[in-house]
Amino acid sequence: MSQEALTLDELRNAVRGTAAAFRSVAELQPAGGRGDKVFPPTYEGSKYAMEKRRLPGIEEPVDCVVLDSVQSQANRMELALLDAWEAKRISLPVLTVDFGGNNLEKVLRITSLEMPHRIADAILRDSLLDGKPFRKSSAGKRLDNVDVKNATALFELCPSALLFGMWDSTGPKGGLGAKFARAVVSEIVGYHAQTGRRTSSRIDPLQVQKAAGPLYVAETKDGIHWTLDHQNAVKDSKGNPKKIGKDGAPSEANLGNITPTIADGGVTISHAIQTTVISLPALRRLRFPLDNRQQDPRVDLAARTALAALALCAAELAREAGYDLRSRCQLVPTRDVKWELLLRPDEEPRRFRFSGEDSLNLFDQALKNALPTGLPWQAEELRLQPSSELVELVRKSQELAAQSVEEV
Amino acid sequence: MFALGVHYLNGWAMATHPADREIPEWPPHPDRVFMALAAAYFEADEDDAERDALTWLEGQPPPQVIATPEHRRQTVTAFVPVNDSSSPLNKRKEPIMPAGALLIGRARQPRSFPMAIPHQPVVFMVWKNSSPPLRHLSALDQMASKVASLGHSASLVQMWVAGESEIMERKGFLKKALILEPVGDPISRFRLRVFGPGRLQHLRERFNANLRPTSPLWHGYAIAHEEEVQPSIPGSHFNPDLIVFRQSAGRRFGLTSTPLLAEALRATLMSHCSQQPPPEWLSGHRPDGRRSERDGGHLAIFPLPHIGRPHADGHLLGLALAIPRDIPRKDLFACLSGLFFDEIGWPKQIRLTLGRLGECVLEMDEGQTPRAALRPATWLGPARLWATATPIALDRHIKSRQSVRELEEIIKVSCRRIGLPEPQAVVPAPVPIFTGALSSREMPRIRRKTDGGHVYHTHAVITFPCEVQGPLLIGSGRYRGYGLCRPLLQPEVQE
């Protein structure tokens, strides 16, 4: 049965019942057209994450490659939520650590949607809210006792942690801190992957020749760190003029040609598939007691429904943002993407289709339905200041990074 | 009949094998499923009906497991940001480059996430002779519907109580699936962690003490009706159900150490055999001390070398045992289970001490390793074309070393002697066929007991008139690792 829109009632019934998951499967092609090369993420050793998969109707397994991992897809969904929040398209609790006003080389503002460990991240731990260390503040202290049976504070302050997972490993309970398993898993895999070759080279417009060197290290003066004058060069411990790099070649100062090389790189694929699953049992295990009162199934359902809607939102907004995964890896969907509601194994899934805007509306309705139950929601941005120690570390890091660039 | 079905919603399973954290666990072990149900019970209201249902379940025997074979994602190392420090400087006080969405650097730790991609992402666990009372059935179904993941939290699943007709209707799935039956002894190709009475209470106690669960029982599994599937493929008089030991510690050994290692392992088996003197099929000697002349042969020990790959160097990854086909595996278990397993069925280490040469520590392999040399399929075929990994020590004295025809005939007889069909062609060669293997001259010579002379060795490529199944151990040194053959053309090894 095909259906166009997912209503709040249908969503609520799905969350309340025994349905297993919402799932979408999107077919993608390279933006450069079928057969164009794409570049998967490389792992240690310059390896791609290759695998074999069986496809229906094909006898032999096919070579596949991961184009975007589970963790990376989660990050993209969080960034899509952040973009929507900044554009005021969605109400979300967001904690921000603002490094402004500290005379840093580069001003930074980092939100909880960008932090690797979300609201449990060390940056928040090392920042101040209302003059107190975050975990000692009124908001932070509410996180100390969260767990699956008491997730209210996370719903209030960081609902994305309930979707993408969190481990409060550096809170007061250390390694025994609360763990929340993820409820959303998404991944993009390319099929019939064939590794290609890539070339690297540089043609210097100045045509600086190697023999024009050697270049020597100079004292830092007006930004130029090399000199041809060995008498004015920086000396090493033996009093000899110090060459740039190993032998003072102009290429060590990013001048001159670089000989073209050919290496393995990129893949061609027949198509890519993005599979996104939102687990409803994972949401159903969460409880949301209010103010030490007994658990109220009505409140639980409202919170879980809002979270399910937020998950759909995150997935659709990320899709809306496009699939520009990394340099030379942009994908486009080949057709409209539908969502399936997976019921019991012997039942036909129900199908829905909606846009990013539809999902935002659905989440808005779900939230408006949830808040009157008494569920808290930090709609206002919480602004934190980094501790002085953290500021100094960032300052030092920026200075060192700038120096190492100059020393090239 | 009672069954649980598991559907992996993303099409893959991310769960680490308990014996080797670099490889995925597939199929899921029954104890993992039990722990997932128990977690669902504990995380909810600890309903009495669910507790009673779990108590009933833990009293059932190990289930049948029905799952399709899998491929594995190449295990790669991802670097995940740490959370013990927010500092953008590393231990050497150097700036860490920002990566991803985070605008300041963060130290990262390596992690890998082994993953199995089954041909079809569904598994059934079937208790053929168990029928839970209706109240337990309802509670089990309720708990199953609460299970969100199996293994890593990213391994999202749907779990449910499945009916017999539902399973039988999945004809496409059943055609491709392996049906693993629990068998009487743990020395099996597959060994899975299972649960037993008291498991629920153990999990509760460990959780309350903030401790991880301890290992449960291990149980042997075999592929149901495997011989019926391939009844017509001839094989040697060795049982294709090999017992594989991987080297887990000690120095690296090459193929030249084969005779010493085989002898050391044999001596260990003999001394630990619960039946003394050890039976003829194990010792290779009759009760009066004379050499065995059993038709079915006796236990063979052979090396598992890394050969046949572009950079293979022939070093040994382990050793394997091949028992005679006519000896039931339970006899082997009866003799040697105390050497191989501890009281909960966990593999024990077997230390072989070789004096100045060092030590070789072995552990029974769980059948999950991706290393080709440790996978029985590498040595079993079936195939028509085989080549020697270790030289054949000829069964009899050769009149002329230049006589290819004579060598051919001797090798053909040796093949027939172990129950194989007569080869169609034999091509002897002094040099190895597989990269990394030793030449005939490099392999330690076997001395004849009669006159102290050396037994002639040769490599060979053997073509049979039809496919034959291994293990192929040919010639007079076959019980000590000589004459070990491998299919010359390796098909894609079923994972």
C-alpha cells in the first residue's frame, strides 16, 4: 500500500505499537554521471573499506565499497539539524561554546551538534555555564543521573544524543557513566566497485628549476622563510647553513614542478545505495519520568514520537543538503526516496514519502503535542564560555599551527 | 517447535567474535541472542512473565541455527575522537589538525568494526523439540520485539517469534542457508556460545556488580546433512572434518620444522589421552607395539603453511589433525577433550616445547578466521587438480630418480592406498608449485628405519578423473605432514 504523507497519528501509532523501524533505501549515482569515478573515504594504510555482497538474481558476489560510514552519516545528519536550527526552521536545544572575546587567531563557536561526544563532550565539560563548570551547573547536574529509564534531561538538553548515541564516559561516574545506544543507522555503499587510478602533479607557473637552489632557512622576516644567501642563513649546531627540508630543493618551499605520479585511487561503481534505518524498539526502551514522579506512558509516548519525528527530520534534511561527501565524491539520487514502516515480518511494509519541509512540520506537531505533557525542552540556546585553560590550549594550538605553516 | 527470527535491518551484522576481535561473529551465537533478550527484560520493568519465559528458555538445549553464509567487510582502522581530553594538542604538545565537523583538533584512537554481510540478512534459531507454554510464548514475543540491536549498537535488528511454516515458506533462503545442528562433542567445525540454566541470574549479578558477563558454555555445531549434500564426491580415508589449531604464541616456525612440531604434538596427544595405552587409530601402533596397518589409517598431523600468495613465505600458522573417517569424532573427544578444552568448553592452550628451537603455543581455531591456511576449505576442495604443499615421501624405494614414469606410478599407488580414485595424470617436480613452499631438497628428509637411508621426496601435480575431497595426505610421511596437497586452483573460499 502506498501512501503519500505520514501523519502525526500514524507516527504515534507506529511508535506505540510493535513496528520495527522506519527505513529508506535511496539509489544514488555520481553527480558526474554514470561511470564517473568517485573517491571513497580512505582508512589507515590508504585502504578503502571493501566488501562483497550478494545481489538478487546475480550468482556471483559483487565487489562493493563503503562511500560513507555510519559515523559519518550521523555527523551529516547532526549538521543538517544544525543548519536548520541556524536558519530557524526547527526548534532544538543547542549548547554553544563561544571562544569569542579571547583574542584568538581564529574565532570559534562550537555547538553540541558538532561535538564528537555530543552533550557529554569534553569541550562542554571544560566550559562554564553561568560562571560554573558545565557539569556543576543546574543544567549539567541534571545529566548526572540519566539512563534509559530516566532520559528526560537528555530530551530537554540534547535529544540528538538519544538518536545518535552517547556515552557519558567522563562525567562523575567515569567509565560507568550512562550509555545510550543509537537509534538511527545510515550508510552509503557503492556496488560493482572497480578501483581506478589517479594522477598527481604540479606545474609551476614560475618554472623554478631545481638547480636554481639550494634554498636555506632564513630568519623569519616579512613572511619569507628561505634565502639563497648561505651566509645569512640560519646555522645548524655545527655552524653550517641549514637547508630547507632535506637538500634545499625549491620543492621543499612549494616551488618548482612536481613530477607526475600515478597511483591507485578512486572507484567506479554501477550505483550506490544509502540505507537509513530508524529503530523503533530503540526509542521504546527510553523512559521520561517527570520531576521524580512515576513513569507516565502518555509522556513516554509523546517523547518517543517527537524523537522519531526528529530522526526523520535529520535524515530528510541531510538528504536535502545533498550528497557532496568529500572531494570528488558527489552523488545524486536517481529517484524520489520513499520510507517504509517495517511491521511484522509477515506483513507488507507501509510506504510514505515526504520532503524535508514535511518532516519539519511533522516534528513541529510532535513537539507541540509533547510539551503540554510537561516534558521540558530547552528552546533557548545555552551559551557557555570556554575555561581559561581551554582557551590557552586552543590559543597555543593555533599559534603552533600557524608557525608550522610558515616554516614550510 | 519454537523459533526466534532475527532480521538485520541494514543488511549486515556488526558483532565481534569473542575469540578474535578482528573478525566478525557470524552466525550470531545463541548466547548473544539470549543476552539481547535479557537486556530487553532488564531495561523494561522486569516483568515476571518475561523472567519466567527467560528461565524456561535457558533450560532448553542448544538450538539449531539457520543462516546463510557471509562475506566480510575488509576490516579497516577508523580513528575515533577521544573524550578524556578536550585539548587540541597531542602528547608532544603539537597541534592536532581539526577533522570532520569539529573546528579544533582532538586526539583520536584507532578502532575497528568487524562486519559480516550475510547473503540474506535473516537468521533463525530453532528449538525443534521445545514447545513453550502459551504464556511464555507471548512473553518471549514481547521481549523479542524490544530487541533493537544484536552486537554493536549500529547492528539494528528486528527480532520475533517465528513459526515453522513461516520458516519453511522461505524457500529461497533455505536453499542458500546453512543449517547448523548442535552436536555431541565440542570438537566441531563450528563452535558457538550457548546459554544454560542460571544464565539470567549470572547476567543480573554481573550487571549489578558493574562487571561484564563471563564467557558462557561453548557447544559444537556441524552443518546438518552435509554428507547428504555431497554424497558422490570421493575422498581419502581421512575425515574432512579437520581439527584446526592456530598458533597463538611462540616463535615463528617454517615448514622445515614440520617433523619436529608434528612429533611434539603427537607426543602431547599421546600423553594426555585419557585412554592408556592410546588406541591404535591415535598412536599408529598396535597394542604389541608394531606399526598399525589399519585399513582406515590413523591420526595424521599436518602443517598449515602460508603459501600460494604473492608474498607468502611458508611460515606456519598452525597445525591440523585429520582423523580416520571410520573413527567417530566422539571417540576423539572422549580421548582428548581434557587437553583441548577447559570446564566451560573454552579452548585451552597447548604448549609444544622444542628445546632450543623455542615454543609453539596452539589453540583450537573456532572456524571463523579469515586466514586461508587456517580454513579447512583451503585443504579440502573438492577439486580435480591438486598440487603438493609439502613434498611426497615415496612409499617405496625408487630405482631411477630420472624415471618420471616410475615416480608417477608410485604416487598413483599412494593415492589409491588412502582411498582416492586412481589419478588421471601425475607430474612430479623437484620444485614447489606454491609460492612459499619448500623444495624437495629443503624439506627435512625422512630416514628409513630399515637401512637408515633417506626416503626420496618429490613434489607433484596430480589430476584426478573427477573431483575429490581432501584432506589429501599422500606417501609414507603422510601422518607427519609430508605429501600434503592443496587444490591448485583455489575457488573463492566460502566465508
